Amino acid sequence: MTPGRRSSTFTRLLRHGFTDPSAAERLLDGPELTTVRDDPVLLEALGATADPDLALHGLVRLLEAQPTPTAHRELLDTLVAAKPLRDRLLGILGASAALADHLTRHPTDWHALVTYEPHDLHPGVTEFERGLAEATDPVTLRVAYRRCLLSIAARDVCGTTDVAETAGELADLATATLRAALSLAETAAPEDAAACRLAVIAMGKCGGHELNYVSDVDVIFVAEPTEGTPEPQALRSATRLASHLMRICSETTVEGSIWPVDANLRPEGRNGPLVRTLSSHVAYYQRWAKTWEFQALLKARPVAGDPALGQAYLDALHPLVWKAAERENFVPDVQKMRRRVVENIPAAEIDRELKLGPGGLRDVEFAVQLLQLVHGRTDPALRSGTTLDALRALAAGGYVGREDAARLDEAYRFLRSMEHRIQLYRLRRTHLVPEAEADLRRLGRSLGLRTDPVAGLTREWKRHSTVVRRLHEKLFYRPLLDAVAQLAPGEARLSAEAARERLIALGYADPAAALRHLEALASGVTRKAAIQRTLLPVLLGWFADSADPDAGLLNFRKVSDALGKTPWYLRLLRDEGAAAENLARVLSAGRLAPDLLMRAPEAVALLGDGVGGGLAPRQRAALEQEIMAAVGRAENAVQGVTAARGVRRRELFRTAAADIVGSYGTETSPAEADQGALVDRVGAAVSDLTKATLAGTLRAVVREGWGDTLPTRFAVIGMGRFGGHELGYGSDADVLFVHEPREGVAEQEAAAAANRVVAEMRRLLQLPSADPPLLIDADLRPEGKSGPLVRTLKSYEAYYRRWSLVWESQALLRAEPVAGDPDLGRRFVELIDPLRYPAKGLGEDAVREIRRLKARMESERLPRGADPKLHTKLGPGGLSDVEWTVQLLQLRHAHHEPGLRTTRTREALAAARAAGLLSAEDAEILDEAWVLASRVRNAVMLVRGRAGDTFPTEPRELAAVGRYLGYGAGHAGDMLDAYRRTTRRARTVVEDLFYGD
């Protein structure tokens, strides 16, 4: 061969898509292809395949395997002369190494690809049964099955059938195979066959007439005794037949296996009997079945065995499918099913998952099936088990927008085509897009992408996945808007009843009101209505993800009514990635955050990412600077405190919104895993905000009454949870007030000024207004409610030296200056340190007194009728238990352990553990209980809008608390059980550390 010719052939091979032209030249020059080596038709046909190198290699192997020279010549002659065979055979050899292996083992099976009659274009079960008829055992059944599979794959790769028709043919072949396998099983055990009537019900993709090349074939078995056979005997016979059928299809032989037969969709799954009678099936579905099991029955189809029994099964169970939407637990079940479950996909694979990944096949299938469950009850046209048929019916009935359905149909077909071609290569069950460039190149070329197959495939795959991801949620909600907004003339719309059904299925308790809100938001031709029509489909999905979708939608309407004419508001929601989802979470999580927002809707801007946005809490110094500046600009104290309360309201909203978003998570960031961090952030933010508010209020009152200087130095000391940086949303501010007359000022004048300041601060912070009041509680002062509100530093010193009780030393553990004169605050702390950190620790009498007070508090202060085990403050293992235990350790050991000298519970607990005063396990148990109880209190305030120490009894409120704590719909009972379990363990530790010797 001359170098010139070689160069010319090499170039031609490259041009025709060969990636290894040198190897291809050697094969073309080999003895098997000598007579056709220069035939341009062959080279052209090879270049048209998905992988020309693979196709040429497979062809040479097939020619080498021919049993005789005559057979070899017949194959070559037919290949060159008959275009249908050429396209089919080379198409298969270039797309499937596994079928090339089959042809090599069975070199005459290529004859199955020669025929090209009209009836051959779309064979059904009858034709496939004919193709399997000569099988007499599992091995010959596999050979016949692969021969039939050859013809299906040939039509597929040549484009004679589309992806839906291919999936249907694969399901028909599976039907014929199940019938052949059952026949083999019955032939092997005629006495079992005579004792029962057995029907095989196909489920899943086989039942839906949309099977993959390689997939488990899901089935359910139903049996009845023949006349004169006792039922137990008949069921044993049926079970043996069913088990044998499964082995025939699933077991590996010298010809491999066909596919696994999976019966796990049966009642009770793997734990249930393999075969049941019809009445047993009906009883299970009527009493025990879950929503997903009715969803699975959508695709049930009798395929083998006794046809009358199979039809009876369908007649008995299909009506139950369409009543599933009426079941009590349907709404939470649907909400759970709508949430994507990707946790089980390895992180490295999630972006390659065609089926379960975001924007994958499961998204389309789930969405279609759930819409069928909701609307198929009243519209029989929707009851198809085939995804694309059902999607067309949903569009025709107005349940899905026509344009959305068309785009989803196109995306689903492309993704299924990818899945088919990936599986066809090795005939292995996989849904992962390959990573190797050669595999991607072959896959892209098999889908008609020839110019740049790898880049083209990646681009098209991502485009279609994005379409699915975007439309997945809109499928549920866009037709609701079309039903009320009267858009798109000529398009079928949801009826009022269908819209009501869908809203109920999505968790809306008052669908009529929801439709009114949608109409108000989406109707009209204004820019506002147009933007809201774009936003609402996604917002409705986020609302439905909450425990109270109705409240979310109502609150969104209120905010939009207040801000709808403000240009930045709609721009924020449309353009800022996080703002719309953050708003949806906040509006549907409870009453507190929406109430704070409605009082000043412009705070919506905090939910965005841009300038002025962001949910990170602000530092105390920044808050105090803003409040002091506002007070300085105010004309009087009322205006100054009003401004301070306005800042407090806005920052409370920021804190609540950040807490809700962190607890719920978003589509781009998961929920915060560290519950303690969430509690600490709220406690620190609300405490800092309260300090800044008190500082501003003090400045406003002093400025109005005395100008720049008060006649007495004045400080506010935080106590309780305030001093501990642990305030919740509904906490009062526990404080002490201390003053010290300035030089030359009479004590009486100083006291009068201090008392006037306190009275005015309390009055101004509780004035009725749009802002939430800040209640100041000074009951922890010496002598309690009987003592003076304000004392001088000397008075405190005299009282503590002479009269102080042990409970007061305990209360002072949380004391910390929060506002006013810093030097006076520092000296107050120096005064009380010896009391709260006694040099000799606590005597036994003091310990007994603390225990007595604790026991008395538990018995006297628990509200009547409250369940002690669910009371977050006073219940066993609750806040009081943990805090008193930690404080007892502080009183006993803080003088010698500096780490214990803190006002913060968790910090003190960690220090006690570090000092060896309790075990790491006990510290962790106490910390977990304290964090959980604090979270519950915060949740109750967020959900109900008012403080509470117990779980709500109203189901929606309880569910909302559960969502905040990370429990999905329908798991409120699990939440309560977990709370009892956590606090029970904590109480055991408290019994040992607090009450033990």
C-alpha cells in the first residue's frame, strides 16, 4: 500500500468520525473485509453510526464468527446491497457493545434484522410472543429475548421509532417474556398450575408501558384457588410458581440474565407474602396503604397469567386510587412526596443523575402522577399509566399549561433518550451520565449531535434539565393563575372545582379565599400583575412547603398591596435571587415575622442580597449608634423613643427572618445543622437590640428632663436571660436600676430624678403604637415588688451585706451592665462578685435552701392543666432544670474556676465540663435539652405571635413549630416524642447533679 493511499484513507476515516483511523485501516485491510474494503457505501454507513470505531470492530468480529464461508459471503453481500440491514446492523454495532457480543455468540441472529415489512415496524405482544415461542428453558429464553431486543434497538437507533414507542415495545417484550417464564414455571410444576389461578400485575415502568432497556420489572402477584382447592394450598402453589417465574427471569446463566423481577411494591413490601388473594389485596389497600402505594397503582396493568383475575384486580383497586385525595393524610403525604429526596445520592454523582437528580426524569414523573391523583378522581381522561400520555391529557384538560406541557414533553423525551442510549451500550442498569470523553462522544452522536458531540450533548442536557427544574413547580401552580387571571384566550383552563381540588391537595385549608387572593394578585395588565404572575407559581410552591400555606398567601397579598406600587419592591423579588424565597418562608412560618413586617413593609428590603439587604445580625455598637443618632434628631423624648422602637421592630424582623430561613433552609442552602448556633444567634441579637433600645430610651428621657447631665449617675443592670445574652422573641427585659448622686446633689433630689427616669422609660417603651412594646421587669431587685425600684450603689451594698438571701446570690449570677454609666455598672459588678462567686463556695444549708426553692417553684408555678413533660421552662429536663443545675455549680466552684464566671448558661456549662465538674456526656445531654427548650419557646413565639412555654394544641400551629424544628409534615408526634426523650435524659442528669449528694 503506497503512503499516498494510506494518507488518503486515513483522512477519509477521520472525516467519517473514526477516532482511531490507524486501527480502522488495519481492520478494513484485513481478510474479513477484503472484498468490500473500497466500497464507499460501507464507509458512509459506518460514519453514520454513534461510534464508527466500535461499529467496525463489531462487524469484523461478527464476520469472523460466521460458521461457513457461504454465511460470511451472504452477510457481506446483504450488507452492501440492502440499506435497511446495513443501517440497522451497523447502527446496533456502533451503539451497543453488549448486543455486538450477543451477535458474536449467535452469529446467525443478524437475520432478525433483514425483514422490513410494515408490520415489523411496530410489533406488539403477539409478535414478541411468537419470537419467544421456541424457548424451552431459561437459557433459550434469554437468547430469544436478546434476538427480539435486537429488533427493538435497531428501530430505535435508526429513528424508525421514537423514544416513547421504543419504551412501549420494551414493555411489550417484557410482557411476552413474563408470559413465557410463567409458562415454563407451570410446565415444570403442573400440579401447582392446576391448584390456583395466578395473575401477574405489572407495575412501575413496565405497567406504564414505558420500560427502559435495562430495568427492574416491578410486579405484584394475585391468586385465587381453583375449584376444590383449599385457599392455603392454592397460595402455596401460587407462591412457588411466582418464585420460579422470578428466578427464570433474574438468575444469571451462560447467556446472562434478562432483568430482575421486583415484587417489593406488594402490600407490606418485603415483609409481606409474595402472593395474596384478591380480597387480601383489597383489605390491605382499604385499611393500611399509604399515599405512595396508591400512586404506584396508577401504573398497575395485568400482563400475564389469568386474564379474568387480573382484570378483577384492576376493577377492585383502581377506584381506590382515585379516592386517595380524599384520605385524611393525603395533604401531608403529597407535601412530603413533592420534596426532592436526594440525600441518598452520593455527592459526586448528583450532577450526573438523569433520574433522581434535580431536573431529572423523576421530577416529571412525580409531578404528572400527583396531578393525576388530584384531578383524576373527577376526570377519567387523566387515568393513563404512561407519563407522556397523561401529560398530554393534563394539558388538554387545562390542568397544565399547553406550552409548559410541550416543553416538558420535549425535555422528558430527550432525557429518556439519553437514558436509553446509556443503558444500551453495555445493557447495564444505570442512570448516570458517563464521564469519559469517548462515552460522551458516542452518546452525543447517537442522539444526532455530530458537529461537536460532547459540547452539544452537555449543552442540550443542561438545557432540558433546567426546563424540568423550572417547570416542575410551575406545573402545580401556573394553571391556578390562568384560572383566575383570564389569560391566553383559547387555552383550556382549570375549572373552579379543579382549582379548589388542587389547592386542597397542596395544603390550602380555604381554597376559595386562596383563589380570591390569586385573582387580586394576578389579574390585570399592569406591570405589577405581570411580574406577580411570574413569581406566584414559585411562591405558591414555597407556601405549600410550610404548615400554613393560606397564611403565606394572605400575607403576601397584604405586603403586595402595601408595596405593589413601589418600584424597588417588585424589582427586588424579580431580580434578587434569595429575596422571593426568603419572603415566602417568612410569610408562611407563623404570625410574628409577618406582623412585624406589616407594621413597616419596607423591611422586605432586608430579605435581598443587595445594598441595605442581608439577614446577618447587626453589632450592638452599630445599633446603638443608629438609635442615638435618631434620638439626637428627635424634638422630644416621645419622638426619640418612637424612633428607637422603630429600629427595634425592624431588627426584630431581621432576626426572626434570619432564624426562619436558617431553620427551614432554602433551595440553595440547607437548614442550619447546629441548633445551638441558631439559639445563640437569636439570643445575642435580641439581647443586643434590647440593650441598644434601653440606651437610646435612657438618653431620650435624660435629654428632655435634664439636658446633657442627670443629677445622678445611672446604670441599668441586665438580669436573667437578658443578662445572659439569651433573650427570646417574647422575653421581658429583667433589670435592676442603680444610681449614685453626683457631687453636690442631695440624695433626695438624686433619688427623685432616678425614679422619674425609670418611670418615664417604662412608660415610653409601652406606649401603644405600631411597634411591639418592650416590658421592663424589675422584680429581681432587693425585697422584690415591695422594695424601691431604684437604689443607690451604697444602698445595694448595705442590703446585700446584711439581708441578702441565697436566691439573690443565684439571681446575681446573671447580672451584667447593659446601659447607662459604664463606671457605675463596673463598680456594681465589683460589689456583687463576692456574693455570686463566694470564696468558700456554698454551705450545706444554702444548698438545701436552693433545692427547696426549686422544688417549691416546680409545684406552685406550673400552670394548672399543663402537661409538665412538655413545659419548656418548668417541666422536667427543661430550662429551669438545666439553668439551676449550672448555677449551683457556679455558686459552688466559680471562685476557684474563672471559666465559670459568666452570665451565659451554655458557656458556663462548657466551662464546668472543662473543669471536670461533670462528664462530657452529661454536659452534652444538658446542653441539648436547654437548646431544644429554647428553640421550642422561640418557635411558639414565631408561630403564635405571643410568648408561651408549652407546645401549641392547635394542629396547624403545632405543625408549624415542627417545621421550624426540622420535622416534615405529619411528624408532629415524632417531635413531641423527641422532646420528651431529650428532656427525660436531662432530668436524669439533673437528679444526679442538682439533687444528689
